[in-house]
Amino acid sequence: MAQPTRAVVIGGGIGGLTAAVALHQRGARVTVLERAPSLAPVGAAISLAPNSLRALDVIGLGATIRDLAAWQGDGGLRAPDGRWLSRTSAVAAQRRFGGPLVLLGRATLIGHLAALLPEGTVRTAARAALTDPGDTRRPARVTTPDGELEADLVVAADGIHSAVRRTLFPGHPGPVYSGFTTWRLMIPLPGVEFASHETWGRGRIWGTHPLQDGRVYAYAAAVTPEGGRCDDERAELLHRFGDWHDPIPAVLAAARPEDVLRHDVRHLAQPLPAYHSGRVALLGDAAHAMPPTLGQGGNQAIEDAIVLAHHHDDLAAYTAARLPRTTAIARRAVQVARLNMLRNRAGMAVRDTVIAALSKAGPALFLRGFDDIADWRPPRPPYASVETRGTGETRETHTGTR
């Protein structure tokens, strides 16, 4: 009888844990090595689009996460004075893409993924280093504080500054600064009602979205020099966004300085030549870090994980399936960043006019740009296809590959 695949996953974030669950469900013996002392994620929330929800269906988690959807009404894009540049409907988006958009805390998703793994699978405070990528004749080797592990497959989910990527592709230039920094916070905001929105200003954006648990997720971004920091990032947000439309002032009034996370945005401007070498596969930010402007970074990591589990014994097929798609999405994210971080007033006026015109022509025109992202299907069933009836009621049916 063939021995089960020995898989080592370096990194216990969303992509790494999804890969671990998918591989475990395919019979692999999985070890997850996370260098942090716990699985508590860095970051506030994550937006899951229909593409990644279908991927989660493969491991039996899609329906659970869909139940956490909070966006039930209209939302859209606004100007800093509160004008709506475009309006989008949750029902229209669900009808077009075959499923909802779900916003939830990263910790919630991490918890659901970790619960699907056997006890002892995840080792925290476990720094790992790839010492040998292996080949068809010998296993890969990973060193840990507790000794060396041999693996038939190593999954490198160690983030944008991936040490495994540097080992496999030492000539790659690595991440570059995207030109802007981001702030994120997730806080309770009782008694304040608003429509989910993103607001585009001059070299600045803000987003405010309700969560199902009653909290509010807010994020901001601004064109700034790399490496800038303030002693009080809440005060910095007040300076930059305090005079923007409601509910932004209310969010800032309710936030504490310690609620605000700030990170410079970096991305891999030069695509990797492959997402594998030897017995090692890269996924998520380690493979294709992109700006957050399409909200697809985590979604693409989840897709990677499911596709990798499908092709775990043929990593060249994994690269072939993932590299073209993620490269195209990463490039589009860079293009969107240039658009929503415009600082030229004339360019901004043209941009806003075009967006408003597209919105008036119909929400389908505005949503069309996400067709080849949100309509992705996994390489094998089962996954759910959410069909929308004329009343807006939905039902799930299981379907095959596309």
C-alpha cells in the first residue's frame, strides 16, 4: 500500500491553512509550521468573493462562510463630500456572479479552517527554513527548532517577504513599494447606520463596511513616502479623512489609537518564472503579492490552495493553472491602484465622470469588469453554484467542473 504524502506547510495564514485542510482531506499527513506564537492573524477583515467561496466549497466550508454575509443592501462608490459616484446592488452582484460577497474577520476564517485539521497539525512558534527543495528522487527538507522534517511536498505560504521564495529564486528582485500605505481598523459602532461604501479622493481612499457581528470594518489608503509612521495613527487618519462624509467622522471618533493598523503596500512587480521548484510550491503572497485594490489577495491564496491540492503530485500543472491567472489579476490590481490613487484633479474629474456614466447605464456594466475574476470555478467538484431566482431568493446546487 502506498504511503500517504508527507506535506509540510510553512505559514499558518489563510492560504497555508486552506492548503493544509485540502491536502489533509486528500489523505496527506500534514504539518503546519507557523513562526508566530499563535494563529491570531495580522489584519482586521477579509472580503471573500464568489470565486474563493467556491474554492471553500471543496473543503466543505463554503456554506458556513456564506452564512456570515453581511452586505444585504445597496452600496457603492462615493466622493469625499458624500456624492454617490456609482451604486451597486448586492442582489445584482449575486445574480451576476452566482454568489454573495462575504466580509468577515480574518480571525473568524482562521478559526474555521484550523478546526478542520487534526489536533497537533499546527505547530506555532516554529520558525522553518527550507534547506533542500528535493527532486523526483529525494524528499525536500525543512529545518525547525525541533529538528529536520522530510517532505514529499512543501507548501510555502510564508508571505510577501517569503524566505522560501528567495531560496528557490535568488535572482528575483522581490517586492517593491506600491506607492501608498494603508490603515485598517475593526470596531463596534452601535447606533450608526450606513450603506457599505468606498470613497475615492485625491490620492486617498476610504472604505466602511458593516460586519454581521455588529462591528464595522474600515480601511484607508493614501499616497505617502515609504516607511512613514506616526505616534498616533488615529490622529493621522483624522487629519487626512476627518472632514469626509458620514459615517467616517463617527468611525474615527469611536476608534482608539491602538485600534489602527498601518502597513505600507508592496507587491511583486516582476512575476516569478514558476510557482514551484523541486518538491516545493509557492502560494498566496509568497507567489504573487498584489495591491489590495481588487480585494483579491486572500481570495487568490485560497484558490491556489485548492488547485495545489488537486495537482499535489504534479507541481508543473499547478504552475500552469495558477501563474497566468494570478499574474493577470495582480497587474489589474496595480492598474486599479493607479486609478483610485490619482492626484491630478483633471484626471480625477474624468475618472469620476466615467464611473458615474457607467453606473447610470446599469450596474451590470460596472460589474462586468469582475466577470473573469468572480466566476472562477475549482478544477474538480464538489462546489456550490448559487442560482438566483427572479425574486432574489437563492438556492445552492452542486455542479461539476467548468
